Amino acid sequence: MFLNSRNGVYELLTEAAGPVEASITFSVSVTSAAGESRVQVDNILPCSTLLDLTFEEANVEVTVGAAQSQTKNKVGDAVHYLAALPAGAPVSLRWQRAIEKIAAAPTKMYSETRTLVAVSDSSLLCQETVLYSILHTGVRKLQLAVPKGAAVLTVLSNNMEDWKADDAAGVLTVFFKSEVIGPVSLRVAYEVADMTAPRVPVIRAMDVQREKGFVGVVALANVELGAGAVTGASVVDPRNLPSDIPAMTAQPVLLGFRYVGEKFEIPLTIKKHGEVAVLTTVIDTAVYTTMQMNDGQRMTRVSYSVRNSRSQFLRLTMPARAEIWSATVAGDAVTPAKDESGKVMIRIPSSQGQAALTAFPAVLVYVEGPETKPFPAAGNLHVDIPRADVPTLHVMVNCYLPAEGKYVTGGWSPKSTFGGPLQVVDEFAATAVDGGARTVNAEATNNQMAQQYQARVEADARAEGRTPIRVSLPVKGKLFKLQKILVMPDEAMFFDVGYSDWKE
């Protein structure tokens, strides 16, 4: 074999073909900087490389670039490395003195609590966020001290595996899927049912170096809250509490406290007050369109604009001879019922919205038969209007009477042709709650009612085997408008009018 150097490359010349084992000794310069040494040798052969390294010092950290595998063995005071490199990859080494491993320091933990206490009629409902700072060594479980009488409801945390509350020992243990270190947050919900001597209950982190916390108190019932003799804590303005405490509730925070250290006590004074009933349902407007026929029959359509928070039914006291033909609520047909007192019950939904409830329509169509037959051509007409069991802010009546009739003056007003609590007006008053109801097209409503009445008469005639006949409602009759502002529940609503010259 012969070794030749040409153009910066060494050539190995052999006398025969076949496998050849060659051993070459060479040196390479090493560069060092910032305590780290480097060396690199280019590999020009298209084959894999097995690198065998021996370092005389044992406390050396070695990195072999692009190594597909690497083993390390200690031989006496030296260290032996064996690494496999892919074809064409250069031999790149980095090494530096190894840092001695320091024994892990014991775990240190610090905590801060953010507690919201909600006072109800019979218990204290609490939400608490416990913020941990875990240093040095991670932990797989955390333990917290639970106040006497507190029942833990839920525990939430990232990477949490399970939790267990030991009521007898007053300890809550939280288990994690893997060790946790650094910032860790727990969210705990719990309840205290004993209201004999109410005190602010705070779940405390155990095995911590230092703990501090904030407490906010809200009321969920008609109670007056105060603080007794506070020890180990200080009273703070609720506005200065951390923002995540008021974010836990929609109620205003009434009391605020801050504590630092192990022992503190915050007694609460709770005064219960009786509740005053408030209005849960109201009718903003009630628009009646009634058509009187000269044979004594009368057809009425009433449209209520209702706002409801809790009631299940709208109860109506109907006129004595009223027969309900149809009822709709918010555009859907409903079937009225009757209670034990005979009032008609119409099921109504709850209004949408929080600050201001949205009104929905409830529409009723009914027919009244004549009081006597044949109905007199002259006399006094008495018309009862359905009475609701909730206040009505504005009642409006469009009353059509037969056009051929004559109507005499009566009632308490010199300008009125009607008697009763309703007032005859030229135009309905505009109120803040009308919402357009006062502009109802009475004539269009009248035409719709006439069609509905004709269809009902024809259906009844066919059911009895008779020939259907056309009926005439006073679409072109005399229109009178009556109104009353604010009608209280079950207040009698009616009007009387004298008439003559009604002809069949």
C-alpha cells in the first residue's frame, strides 16, 4: 500500500483488489471557548462510521453530533464512548466538564386564597380559588384543611387525577396525574349548613411556608349582613378586592376582608327580613274590538300585551254568556282551562330578557249570545269585559254598534253616550307602554272577525244538516272608542248604552 497526498486529499493506493484494512494515525486541532471544547473531522467516504472514544477524565459531558446511537461505559478513571454515525456525516464532537449534581432541595410552597361567601336563607355557599407557588421539587398531591361543618362539593384543577375529602379529619387531599411544580391553581366549591354562629369559612393550604388571602361576602336572600369582632384579619373596601372575587358572582360584594398568617376569625352578623310580594305579571295593553249585532249576539277579539316573570297562567273572569272560539299565545294556539272558581286559565310563558322583560301577545276571540230572544229593538245594552287577575296598564275598546241604531246620552260624562268606568274618547291616549297597540286597525280586525264568524256559522249549519246562510257583522257600524288607564286585578269593567231602532 502507498499513501499519496494530492490537492489536499490523501489517496491510499493498493496492489490488489478486495477488502483492505487500513489504520491511519492523525491529529486534529481542538478549539475551546467558554469551557467547551470542539473538534470536527469531515468524512469523505460514502459509508457509515463507528466512533470509538476514550476520555481520561470521568467527569466529562460528551456530545456526538448526528449520532444514531451512543453508549457510555466507565473504565477505571476513564470514560469510554461508542457512537454510530450515518454515511457522509462528519465527526463532530463537543465536550465540557460535567456539573456535579446537587441533591434536590426540599419542597417549599406558598399560597394565596380568593374566597367568595354567599349567604342564603339556610346556608353559606362558598367558592374558593387556591393559588399555589411550588418551588424546588414537584409534588403529586396537595392537602388542605377544611373548616368544621363544611362539605366539599367540587374540586377543579389542571392535571388533577382525583380528590378525597376526609370529613372526620377535616382534610381535603387532591391527587395529580404527575408531579406539579411552579404555579398551581385549585378551584373548590363547598357549603356550610350550620348557621348557628356563622363565621367566614376558608379552606386553608397545609404544609405551606406562608399563606395570605382575600374574602368577599354577598347576600343571596333578603338578609342584612355585617361583621362581628374580626381577629387576625382586616376589613377592606370590597372595591379593592382582587377582580376574580367579584367575577364569581352577579351579586354586589357587600363585605371584604384580607388575612395574612395562620390564625384569623371573621364572625358574621345576619339579620333576616320578611319578603314583600312584588308584581310578577302585568298586562301592558288590552285592546278589545267588539262587534254588536242587532239580534243581540256579540263577537269580541281581545289582544293582551303581557310581560311575565313567574306566573304559569293568565286568569280571566269571562262574561256570563261568553263562548271562547280561539286563543293564541305568542302566535301559538292554546287550549284554555277553568279553575275551581270558574275563571278561564290561559297558560303563558316567561318573558325573555333580564333587565327588561319582553312583552308577548295573548289573543282571545269569544262570542256572547243574546240575553233574551227575540232581542228588543230598543233598550239598554250592558257589555261586560273580561277581568284579568293581574294589573292592566291601559285598556282600549273599539266598539262597533249597528249603523241604523240611535244611541242616547248617558253615564257620568255629559259628552259620553256610554255609562260605566270606561271613558269615551276620540283617540286613545298615548302611554309609554302601548308599544303601537293603540294604533290597531280596528276595521281590519273587524273584517277578520266577520270572516271567522261566517265560517263558524256555516260549519255549525252543516253539522246540523241545515243550509248555510250568510250573516252580517256591522263592519260599517258606528265605531265608539273607550279607554281606561290602570285597571287593577279583578276590577269590574263594563259599559252601558241606551239604543233604539235596531232592526233585524
